[in-house]
Amino acid sequence: MKITKVDVWVLNAGAQAEMRKPICCRVYTDEGIYGDGEAGIAYGTGWRAAYGMVIDMAHHIIGKDPMNTEAIWEEIFKGTFWGQGGGVVVFAGMSAIDIALMDIKGKALGVPIYQLLGGKCRDKLRCYASQLQFGWTSKIGPWGSPEEYVGIVTHAVSEGYDAVKIDFTTYDDNAGKIPHAAKEGFVDKALLCRVEKRMNAIREKYPTIDIIVENHCQTDLNSAIAIGELCDKYGIMAYEEPVTMLNPDVMRELRHRIKTPLAAGERIYSRWGYYNFLKDYSIQLIQPDACNCGGITELKKIADLAHIFDARVQVHVAGGVITNAASLQLEAAIPNFSIHEHHFRTTQDAINVLGKYDLQPVDGSYIVPDRPGLGQELSDFAIETALLHEEVTEYKPASN
């Protein structure tokens, strides 16, 4: 089997198109089998770079055997010069290619990808409702008052979820956006009071629900400690991205100051990046993104590395339909799985129509898809409405 062509698209996310530009590819073979992949920079600044990176890397795989996923991964990593420099754009490009090749491999062998990773450890994946400060399914935010935060949690609980994630520092009392600078250093006591009122209101209503507190790396060590003490007080499940990931020593210091388990990973790339946090036990819940950590091939190695350090795994899911599908396959196969992230954006039709299959949890849990490969692929609608498209058929060797 040989790779004959790669299509690369910027997909149209409809109502979310202003803030989201999913970057996806489809790798074709001479035996008629194809596989889909995604680069995990759909939001924030950088989608043009990810689109270009997938196109550049696609040239390196034309004519190769798609079953040789390890060899292809290593050639791109070592042979492109910038591969070993790392970073989200490099690893997002590698991820898109790798996921598409794993999809092909599963389809060629007639098995789901989880079978290629050692088989299933579980049939169902518990989910949490993620980013409730933005909304949940039919109830759209943002929120200001503690009562509104209780209301959105109640909405998620009514749909079968017993775990939620909220960034309590995104919006003020009037649901206005809080500036980045206001969350750093010796923060205003009003911010801490607001956070505590919201936590307390939810905990009083739901004393046993699991809550993940998200800070999006917008607090520094001082403010993170202050909010972390509230996490300890209210029995929070995990405290996510409380400080920047650029200095592992800061995360380690925070770990020594509070008891709540720390979570992070969407801005950590490859097993090399994770090693610096795991070796100091700075993270208890790792959150690698299948579409920017190096793909499923690398994601499995990261999960195995975390297992050595007693860290659990929750794959980061905030992209498109391929991101979600790849995450489900990996999480089904690893022993140290914790919980699956079901993101608010993934509950919206603008994202779901980009997939052939409507993969949604039932009563707060996913049944692992058992179709060959990813168990998901891009819909005809996604391809027909794409904003940009590049077809790659010419082989160019990776050269440093």
C-alpha cells in the first residue's frame, strides 16, 4: 500500500467560524483506503501556520507505506530540522498526519484504533461537561452571578453529568470579560471573593459532584496559590493550567503549596515536554491534545510515561470531530484513564455537522465506537463548505 495524495482543508465552523478554523487532512492510498486527521490549532492565533505545516509535511509522505507509522513519525521529527525544535505548530502538523495514518491502518486491518494500542480497558468513558462559563448545549452564557453558575451546572446535571469544568476567572459579576492583567500578582480581593461565592454556591447545591477549576494559564504563582487554597477548601477534583507551562519549576512550587491535584497539558507537546513535569510530580492529571502533542502514536507514549509517575490521563478535547474521535480511541485503551472532556463547543451543531457520525455521550458517558479506524470521518458537508483547500501529490523528502 502506498500513499498517493493528501488533501488539506480549513473547515468552515459556521456560527463558530469567527473564532474557530479546524485544520483537517485526508490521506489517500492506492488501495482506495483513506484516513482523516486534524491539527489542534483550531482556535486562538495560528491556524494559518497549522494549515501550512500540514501541507508542508504532506509532501514528505507521498509514496510511502502508511502502515509504517513509527518510521514516518521519526522521519518527520528528525528530518525536518524544525521538528526537534518542537512547538505547537510543528507537533500539530505531525499530529494531523499521524492520526490519518492510524485511521488508515485501522481500516486496512478492519479494527478500531484502540485494538492497535493494546485493546480496550473499558467499554464506556465517563465524561465531564467542560467550560460551563460559556454555556452548555442549549443554554448559552456567559454568566455573572453565583445563582447563574448553579443554574448552568444544574442544566449539565439534568443531562446526566456528575462532573463539570468551569473557569471562574473569565467573567465578572456582570458577565463582562476580565482583563488578563487583573488575574496576576496580588489580585484584587473582589476577584477572590467572586470565585469563592461561585464555588460555594455550586458546592452547597451539589456537595458530591466533581468540579475541575480551569485558569487557562492566566494566573501567576501568587494568584494561583490564592485560588488554589479555595480549591482545597471546596474539595475540587483538579486545578487546571493555574500557571504558565513555560517554566516547570513554577508548577512544582504550586504543587508544594496546595493539596488539590494539578492538571495541564494542552500546551505541552511530546513526551519530552511531559517528562519535565512528570519527573517532579508536578501534574497529577495530564491533558495532552491528540491533535497537537504528536498524534496518537505520541499520545500513547505520553500516557505510558505518565503511568510510571502515577499520573492519570484526560485527553484535551477542544477542537473538531477528529480530535474527539482520536481521544476516545486512546482513552479506551490505556489503564490510567481518568475522565473524558466533553467540550461546550462540541455540543454545538456548527462543529458536529463536520463529522459523518454524530458522536455524543449518553447520560454523561461515551460508548467507545467500534468502527474500523477512528470510528469517525469528515462529512461531505465539511469538505464541500471548506474555506481553503490544498491538494498534495508531489513527494518532497524531509531534509535538514
